[in-house]
Amino acid sequence: LVLLASSVAVAAALRALGRGDRPAVIWRLGAAAGLGAVFLAVQGSEWVRMVHFGLTVTSGAYGSTFYTLIGAHGVHVLAALGWLALSLRRVGRGDLTARQAAPLRACAVYWHFVVALWPVLYVSVYLL
């Protein structure tokens, strides 16, 4: 839910950019980045809990699959957070405007992809 909310914030930031409302873009991108960071923190605490229960990379096929899939997703979320931070900086400097929105649109597409992948991974790793 945290990632889905962050995706909504990114979409709202794009709409705000189209209106030329730079403060709203900054606030919404910051909210999206904050929510993404919360997701990573929750994932980190989940990993600590799993290790505490004995699930490690070397504990079998499930452990190696779990950490590989969830770890790769975490790396992609981290990369997306970096891209959001760069976009936020560019919006703050006035480099990204409604007329020059392609970099932020590309960032949004990547963010939405990473977010959309999470439910698939969640079902695959936690429920199946």
C-alpha cells in the first residue's frame, strides 16, 4: 500500500507539473520518495526478521529465491529513489517544467513499473 500511494503521488506530481505548480510538484515528489524510503525500511526490517527465523540465502531454494527476487526489487526501488531525488532537484532549480517534462515522465514510468511489479512479487514469494 505504501508503494501504491507513492505511485499516486508521482502521478499527481506530473499533473502539477502540467499546471506549472512547482511547489506541488516538489511536495508530491518528496512524498513519493518518502513513501519509497518507508517501503525500503519495512523491507529491511522484514529481512532482519526472516534471518532471525532462520531463512537465509543458503537455507535452501526458497531462501535464495526470496532474497534474490526481493533484493533485486529493493535495488530497483533504490535506483528509482535516486532518480526521484534528481528529478526533485531539477524541479527545484526550475530545470523541469511543463515544456520539458520528458525526464520526469520517464522517471514516473520507471517508478510505476517498479510499483506494479511489487504485488506480483509479493504474491509469488509470500503467498504461493
